[in-house]
Amino acid sequence: MSERLKIWGLALLKKIHPAKTAGLLLDFIYPENLYCSCCGDAIDRKTRIHSLCDKCIKKITWVSDNPYESSMDDMAFDELYTCCIYGYYPRQMIQKLKFGEGRYLAKPLGKLMAERVLLSFGGDREKLKKSYDLVSFVPMAKEKQSGRGYNQAKLLAKSMAKELDLPMEDLLEKPKETPSMRLADKYERRTMLKGAFKVKKTAELKGKKVLLADDVLTTGSTANEAAMELKKAGCSFVGIAVFASGNGPR
Ligand SMILES: [Zn+2]
């Protein structure tokens, strides 16, 4: 197993041997990261781990399988890769990423997503490249994006694509903002999202295998609608990669 996959080994280990995990954390050293992407503390050279300090890495519930496995028949996407459960700390990280001061987090979080995807291919990049042609992302409505200045899903996709050495393409658009879905259930969300995404005219997608990035997946309705649109345009396989997800279908 490559060094880069150890964090997911950690997720597996936590299930079978919790006491060993703390010691193993010290093995995950990455020289490039200076600050923890969760608490913002400077990270000591000896404890640089996936841009997370060793305290924060233990607070996050890392995931090495697909928590939505039982509802995949109900989804238009074929595969889901999630790094962690959307608990308190990942929520703080995503908030930072979305609202200005944490825009730089897209790079380390996108890398984590790439590693999570690679884990599913046993770390074999060539195998992964046979399964995916390109990386894309869930779009934001224009108005919302111009207010924020960027789409965090696009930044994550860029970082992930670079890490996986796959091309990144801007395939989808969201012609208008959908109403807030915070209180809607899965079925209401699906109705509200119908037709929310359009494939860009320039996209040539017949037979393409697409890895679509987003920051978070909860009910899966957004990813489902985006994947459905890509399938309608001829994509043969759509995988969804997110930084955080719920812990199962709801
Ligand atoms: Zn930290």
C-alpha cells in the first residue's frame, strides 16, 4: 500500500484496532502543508499529515467504504467516494472553504479526495485511468457564483484532477438557482432539482466515464440529478467524489 493510502488504512484500522491508530498517525508525514486545514494551527514538520494536525485527524471519522451502498440502485451515479462523515469538524472545513477565507483549502481537500478515489483502485493509477476519462464538478448558478467569486466544487475538481493526472472539463451548468432545500426530504428535493442542470452544448460525452466532484453529499439528490443529466448526454459511467457525506441514505 502506498504512503498516500495510509489514511484510509487508518479508517479501516480504527474499526479493528483502535489503540494502534494513534501511533500509526505519526507515519503519515507530508512536507508540503504548513497549516492544519481544520483548526488552522501551524503544523509541526514531524506531524504534517494531509494538511491536518494530528489532533484534528483523530476528530474526523474517515471513511474507506461507501456509506450509501444500500441505496445505489436508486441513484443515477454508479459509484460514490467520500473521505469522511459530515460531522462537526468537516462541516467547519467546508464552511471555511465556501466562504472566502478558506479558499486555499480546496487544494489539500481535493488531494484527499483523489487519494480516496485511488484507494478504491488499490492505489493503481493506471487502473483508475481505465475507469475514468475525465473529472468534472457540480456547477453553481451563475448569480450565486458571482456573489461568492468561485465554485468550491470546481476548485476541488481541479485539485483532484491534477493529483489523478486526469483532464478536468467544465461539463454542466445550472441555469438558475434552486430554492433552499434545507427542510425538504429526499423526494421533495428530487422534484425541486428536476432540470436544474444542463450539459453545456460543447460537451462531447458519448461513452465518457466521468468523475464528478462536489464538496458534500447528504441525501444524494443533487449528485443524482447531475449524474442523470450526464447519462442523458451519453456518459456511460458517472462516479461522485466528495470530501464529506452523511453516514448513509436518508
Ligand atoms: Zn488541527
